[in-house]
Amino acid sequence: MDYIEETKLFVDKIKHLKEYNDYLNCKNVIESNPQLQQEIVEYKKKSFNIHSEYGDGSFECYENMLRLNEEYNETIEKTEVKEFLNAENKLSRIIEAIYNCIAECLNFNISFIE
């Protein structure tokens, strides 16, 4: 078996995780409302750009995220949006841990990302 097939088997295991299924359920709720989905996409793009430009933990990042959260307050305070973003965050942390494990186990230096 080659590494691609083994990876697909591993991905199938991830698909059985509670966090993945919670994410899919929340995603389906959001996708049922295209306008809300578009607002979330815009919010996430702006959030990503802020974190990329200023760096996590910086004062500028914090200040800009406060303004962004105020701008999108009505959207991000909706229960279904909170649940979706929370589920997405949990799945993202699992994926990040997997990537970090692979890099560490291969002694692959990714310190430039931090």
C-alpha cells in the first residue's frame, strides 16, 4: 500500500470523529442560509487577513479584531454561527495537531510558520 492510500485510510478515521461530525452538522445548518454563509466567509477572510498582517497576540491584531467583531456582532452572536465557528475551531486544532505531529516525527522544521 502506498502512502496516499494509507493517508486516505487515516482520513476515513478522522471522518468518524465526533468533532468532524459536529463540524459537518453545523456546516450544513450554515449552508442552508446562503446570505449567512456569505457573511461568515467575509468575516473569516477579514479575520485571516488581520491575523496575517499583524500576527497573533499583537496589540494591533487585538484592536483590529475588536473592531471586526463589532462590525460583525449581529452575525457572530447568532447561535448557529457560534456553534459553527466553535466546531470549525475544534476540527482545525485536530488538523493542526496532526500536521505538527507529522512535521515533528519527520524532523521537518516548520518553525518559520510561528
